Amino acid sequence: MRSALLVLIAFVASACGGAKPQAVATPSPISPAAITSAALSPTDMGPGWTPKTDATLNTVQIGGRIGATNISNPPAQATTAYTQKAGSGFVSDSVILMGTPTLARNVIDFHGSAASTTSWTQTRTEGGRTDWKISGALSGIPSLGEQMFATRLHATIIDAKGAKTERNVEYVAFRIGRVVAFVVAQDVGAAPFANKLAAKVLQAANG
């Protein structure tokens, strides 16, 4: 009986005192070069598009609160943009590497909550303003990545001289692992470009 009791005490002491904290998985490395390669190229776009030199992040902010330009100091990012040769089309895409999948998930989650504001105004760096309105759901696009936010927007652009222009915009943001990607398409459908981008981002995210 005494030996059995000693064994029980030893077992309890081992169970209570020998516990070790679980290891936290370190995200697999993703190189900045992989992020750069994931952005849409002139070949991806096709002959009807002209690349914009020194493209910068698209400034559209859903609900006036969240967009690519709200992401601060990511480990890596790449942006390309294209103008349509025959028409008013414009496409901007950005691929952004976040520090962790949780940070990337937060970006998409915040889009969903920001969309409860259905109209807002943004000032333009070149003067004037853009009045934005969510005009409906974006159809004809499959679910991309592990999370996705997509919507149609209507933009009323008033330049510094007061001239007014109306534009239709399709906005897509999605996440694969800890990579977030954006496609913003003016006066053209975003789906074909978002589909191409998702395939490239998947390759980059998986190393």
C-alpha cells in the first residue's frame, strides 16, 4: 500500500511540475521577391493595357476607414496599375505580406465592419473630392483565398475646378495565409484580374 501511494505521489508531482509551454509555430519565410512576382504583370493583363510607371497603393478606403493604404510598415508589398488603351478602364492591384496570419485576417475582418457605412467622402491629393457609395454586391466572382471582401462602388469625382465625373468601381480584397491582396477596377470587371492575382498569390504564400 505504501509503495502504491509513493508511486501515485510521484505521478501527480510529475504531471503538475513537468508541464512545458506549447511551442508557437513560426510562419514560413516568404521573400519580398515572391511578393513582387505575385503582382499582376503586363503579360497577365494582356495587350489592351498600358502599365503605369511607379504605381502606388490605391487610395480607396471602404467606409472611409480601411484599404491598402491603411496597412503600416508591412514586411513586403508590391503594387502595379494599368490603364485601358481603348476606354476609361483602370486596374490597380497590390500584394501585401503581413507579419502573421492573424494580422492579415484582421484586415479582411475590418473591411466587413467598415462596409456598414455605405457612403463616404474622401479628399483627393490633387484637389477636390470623391463621393463614394456602395452600390451592391459583386457577383460573378468565386470565393478567393481563405477570406474575401468584395463590393461594387459608385464614385462621383469632383476635381479641384469643380468638374464632375461618374465612375463605377469593383473592389476585391482577399487573404491567403498572411498575404493580403487587393484589386480595384474602374469601369471594367474585377473578376478576371482577381482570379489571376489569386493564383499568383497562392504560389507566393506557399513558397
